[in-house]
Amino acid sequence: MRVVMVSCWKYRDAWKPFIELFNRFWPDCPYGLTVATDELSGDDFPEIDNNQPRICRTVGPGSSWCEIVATVAKESDEPILLMQEDFFLNAPVQQGVVEKALQMVESQKASMVRLYPCPGAAQDSGDPHFGIIPPGTRYRISCQASIWEPIYLRRIAQPFGSPAEFEIDGTAWADHLPDEVFAFKRDVQPWPLNYLCSAIGRGLWSQDAKRLCDEHNIEVDWSLRGFQPA
């Protein structure tokens, strides 16, 4: 599996805090991290010392969010844990539960397993951690952190453009496909991944993002965008 953080150049100010918090709360992550973006200019990809392989994949200027996702999925022969640049981890990752979700995808029991239960499972499956998201469920397809079988991910992303289309139109599209999708049960604690959702809203930093970065002494260029009202 590979962790893929999907972003774009205009959100490059979130890359450094994302990576630093990722390293802090998932220091022993056994998977590589790919930052997938439309373009890269100069030294915008932060070089942060850590023991994890990390690469940046640029798809091309003007590429939509879904085009970036579909391209990465097309090139992958292994499951993808899909994240966004403003998902700032704020608690230790539950590696054992992540592995369980990965096994569900690798065994072809599921084509997608959502780790951040927003929304969570809608139907019990007999598993203590994960339940089914049946067709007809709102936001059955979500941008929240999930492990995807790459062919299924490409099939969902390719027809659309924005994250909102991915979720709303992708949900309607997925209801016509035979694939099973699962999510973590919202009332089970701790969640596999816990993060700020979201550090950036409507193009503005949340106050919680600054508090989190200040708490962990992470330097961020706050000048590229303003802050949401307190």
C-alpha cells in the first residue's frame, strides 16, 4: 500500500505541516508517502528529514482534483490510502486497525474501506471495527481517509472533477457498481486515523490548525491565506 496525499500547488502551504504531523503521529508508517499535485514550482516540496520514502507526483498544470486521483490510481498496482493536504493528524495512528482494513481490500472483500468514519458504517457486518455502507447511503463515497483498490478508485474518480463531484456524483455512480464498500464504526474508539477535518475551509485556515501547529512547534507560512473567524 502507498499513502497518497492529493493536493494542488495553491495549497502548497499545507504540505509542510501535513508531513511533519504525519511523521509525528505515524513515525513507524510502513508505507511510502506520495504527494500528488497538479504542478510544482521551485522548492515548494518540503525536504523534511525522516526515515520514510516520500515522493512528489505532478500530473500537470490545470489538472482537476479527480484527474490527479485517477492518474495516481491508474499508475498503482497496490492499494492506496487516500488523504488530503489539510488532514492534519492529531493522534497516534492505530496501525493494527489500518492493517485489518488493508487486508479487507487485498482479499477483495472490499473495494474501499473508510478509516475516518465520516460517515461511518451504516450496516453491521459482524466485524467489531468495520461495517457495510450499502447502496443508497448518503456520502457512500467520501474524500475522508480511506483505503482503495486502485481500479475501483480510478473508476469512481475518472468521470468527475472536484472533490464535491467525487463525493456526490461518485456516490450515485458507485450505487450502480457491484463493489462492496466498508467504513469504520463511528462509535468505536479509538478511530484508526484521527485528524483535523479540515485544517482549511473555504480557502481559509482554521483556528484549530494554528493551535495544533503551535502546540507541536511546527513553523507554517500562514501568509498565503487568511484565517476563519474565531
